[in-house]
Amino acid sequence: MKISFWSLLVAGMLAGGAAHGQRPTESLRREPGQLVVVGHAGSGFFTPLNPFNPLPPSSLRSELKALRDGAEGLEIDLQLSQDSVPVLYHDMTLETMTRTGRGCTNEQPAAALTRLRFRGGWPYDWFQREHLVTLDTLLARLARRPEFPFLHLDLHENLPCLNPEQAQRNSAAMVRQLARLLRRYQVPPGRILLVSDQLSTLRRFRQLWPAVPLGYEITENFAANLQVAQAERVEAIVISDALTTPENTARAHAANLAVVAFGARSSKGIKRVVAAHPDAYEVDYVSKLLKILGRK
């Protein structure tokens, strides 16, 4: 019987007592080669070749395509609207990925954001007419499935339109709304990984819903940030492909931390990440990773 990584993780947390207690090491991780395959922003980002991908990252079609391609989980980029509704969107401003949007997601209500069409340029827009969607919309679609996929909720909080005080209010509102939505759809805590590089957000969510695993995102200064992750007692680190090495994975595992990798698009790059033995991989090309793993 195949036991899921995050189910083992939560079982380990419960066996270890409180979230801040001692956690067992081996039960937090899968064996090498059994990593969780997660669609990065769904089916990844716009690409012209190998393969051609015309779908915007973290659009509804992109997320659902990753599941059709065989992903066990979805990485979902989330931001908060002006009226505190979690919306799927990757970039820091609306100008970069929409046809008519301006400024940041926090400056417009969800009703206005969901009227915005994604813009990929030529030739992508010949093949896609996607609009932004709310997390509520995505969860409603996923709830039709026999079980929820693993959900890596990547919170994009460093928006240029927010001053420090607004950023803290935005963080608190995001945590409340996510907990409300996920509980409303009865998403099991073991199917969730909340990812942020903002410690205040991780602490807020830990306090609100201790059973949900937390991931601290690291894109630089691995050694120093690994110490931060240990001190914060999160369950996982989420690291870029450049930092995903066998040495760094081993150091994280020795610290009782699961490793989630993201990035790399070529077959060579994906193989290099796989060889570092992460526990989960947020990959742009799900079918390519499954083929490399011998699962498809």
C-alpha cells in the first residue's frame, strides 16, 4: 500500500505531540524515487517548445491540466484582493500578465480581478482565453474529485503596492480567509502545505490551524535560512532547483525537515533535481518528470 508523504508527515506530528514538540525523522519523508509530483503553477509557465504550453501559470485550466497529466498535487500562487478574497495570480503586478489590469491585486475587488483576462502574447493568446479565478472556484472544482490532490499554497505577499503596515494586515487577512475556505471545503490538513517566506504569516497560520504543515521558502543563503526554518519548527523547506543538491537535501533531512524542490525545465535539469532526492517536486512539466521517474 502506498502511503502519502503528507499523511505520514501529519501522522508524525500527531505522534510527536504538539506542533512544537519533538518530531520523528524518518516518518516525515518518502523513500528516494517516491517523491510527490506537484504541478508547478499547474502546468508551468508559457513556453514555446518542448512542450508548447499556452496556459497561464496558476490559471484554472493550467491547474486542472496538471492533474490530467498525472500530478499528485498542485502548487497554487495566491494573492489577496482588496476585499480579502484569495485569488490565483503569480506576478507582483497585474500589468505583466493581464490584458488590462493595473497595479496590484490588493487594489481591486475580486469581482474586478476575475474579469481580467490573462495575457501571454503571441502565439499563446491564440490558444488561451483564461481569466483570473478565486481559490473558492478552484476548490469547488477539486471537491468533485474522489479526494483532494496535495495543495501547495504559495503565498505571494511582497507586493510593491503594500507598505509594511498594510502588508501585515494583508497577511493576517490571508491567513483567516485561507483557513475559512479550506475548512469549508473540508480539505484534510495532511493534503495542505502552506508556503511563505514571511515568518509572521507562518506563525499566524500555525496558531490558527496547528495541524497544517508549513513550508518556508528559501531561494538564497541556504545555510542561514535552514537555521531559520529549524528555529521556526516548520515541517518543510521549499527550495529552488539551484539550491536542490544532495548535500542540501541531506542537511535538511538531518534537521527533520522535508524538502520540496521547484524549478528546472529541461530533462537534464529535472534529472539533476530528482538525483538530489527531494520529498516533493513542483515541476513545470509533469509528464516529463513522470517519464523520468518511470511512472508513465
